[in-house]
Amino acid sequence: MATMRLFEYAVLFHPRATKDQVERGDLPESQLIVDITQVLARSDKEALMVATRAIPEEYADKLDRVEIALRPF
């Protein structure tokens, strides 16, 4: 049986800039959509799976702009 390890993850959303925003130099900021969360998992792949399930449904069609930051301890 593999031992459990501690991981932390956060999920970020990077919105696309519109042409108007680029011209003005007013680029949208990235947003934290899942706060830093601690999880016990057997591997980084398992922790990543848990983080993926935490992504809110409203971002399901925007996954190309979602980033999962994962940190082992």
C-alpha cells in the first residue's frame, strides 16, 4: 500500500483579451477560481485528478484557459 503524501493545489483562469483591451493596453488579470486547497494523495497524478474535479462547471467550456498549480510537500 502506497503512503499518502500532502499536496496543495489552486486553480487559475486566464481570460482572453479582446481586441479593444489589447489596443488600450488594458489586459484582463488572471483569476483564482479555486482557492489553495490541501489534499492527501498517493501521487501527483491522483492529486491532479482531485484538482481537476474541483474546477467549477461554468469553466467546462474554457478549459484551455484554466491552469492547475500543484505543489507537493
